[in-house]
Amino acid sequence: MRKGVILLLALLLIAAAVFFTAHKREEYPYMTNEEIKSDEIMQVWGNFVERDVKPHGALDKRTRYLVLLAGNAAAQGFGSYETLLREALKAGVKPEEIKESLYQAVPYAGMAKIYDFLILTDKIFAQSGIKLPLAKAGVVNEDTRFEQGLKAQKDIFGSEHIDVMRQNAPADLKHIQDYLSANCFGDYYSRGILDIKTRELLTFVVLVSMGGADPQAKAHAGGNKNIGNSRALLIDSVTQLLPYIGYPRALNAISAIQSAYGA
């Protein structure tokens, strides 16, 4: 009898877990829920986005949506990401560009944070009649990924800086330097669809949106400057992100920009 009760309780717990996993986002769709959208604070927030933030700066629609999608994924904003993704598709942003903006977030935010957004994106693509899988955009193989990644690192941060960093790495950390070159830069920055300037912008966006990576954000603000992205581009990107990531992270991002470009 006791074993039967335990088994029944276990089955009920499993069923509850499955139900919660399957329905948690449908039950709490955040900004897509009309009841929440009619709430006073959402009206205040929406007015701020539409009247103040959206018209500011010179980002084109494509760049704005890629910045917001990468930033919301890094900040774990599922509801706002879904809303922005549907808007981006209607605005003509290419599915391949959207997917690549997510891929670029993986080595910085980590797959644990980005995996669910990849699943959500494919779900919305399928609902929108987009044929999956999308064409592959990777161009490196096991023989070229390190070489291509090291080149990208040096293009962004300068040959001398990367050479010194690699030479000064302790013996027990040299493998991390190799991972940075082959994986972080070789597997991702070398991909097609988005150019290196866009990828470096999105890297900065991901770092400032997830928070807790201020030294890396400052380094990549400098990388953006080195690769030819303007101070105005970064400030405009942070401005568009501000309503989603909040003032502390936005101000930290501005500090990183000023450290690279000057006040």
C-alpha cells in the first residue's frame, strides 16, 4: 500500500513538472498579455519606448531589431523577445540575420541562457511559414577555425595585444586562450550573414545586457572602436536597450563606451 502511494505521488509530481514546463510561457506571456499591457505601468513604459526612445538616434530598423533581440535574449526577456521577433519579421529583417544574432550571443551569455531562445525562435519561424532548418553559415573547419579566430581577434584588438595576452598566459590557462581563438572567435566571428562589425556590436550588446561583465564590456567597446564602429552607434544601441535592461546596466554600458571613445 505504502509503495503504491509513493508511486502515485511520484507520478503526480512528474505530471505537474511536465505541465508546468509546457505551459509556463503560455500562462505568463509577459508583454503579449493584453491584461498586463493595459496596466498603468505598462502604459508608462510603452509611452517611454514609443515617444522618447524609439525616435532617438540613427539606427536603421534592421540594426535596431538585431540589437534588441540579442540584448533581450542576454537579459532573459522571453516575452519582450517574442514580441520583438514578430515585429522584426514583419519589418523585413531576414530570419538568417535574426538567427545569427542569437548565435553570436552563445559564447558570451552561454548556451544555458540562449538555448530556450533558439527553440522559441524556431517555433515562431515555423508559425510564420519560414522553412527550417535555415542554410548553414559556418565557413571554418577543424583545420582553419583557430587560424581564422586568431585573425579576427587581431583585427579587433590588435596583433600586439593578442600576442602578449597569449604569451603571458600561465601554462595551466593556455588552453583557455586557445578556446578563445578557435571557438569564441573562430567558430562564431567567422560565420557568414553578419559582418565582423555587426558581430562585434552585438557582442558588446550581449555583455552589457546580461550584466556582470564590465571588464569584458570595456574591452569590446574598445574592439568596436578599433573595428570602425562609431561612438554614436554604440550610444544609440544602448539607448534603444535602456527600457529593457534598466538604467544601471545602461549606465555601465555608457561608462564602457566613454572609457574607449572618451567622454
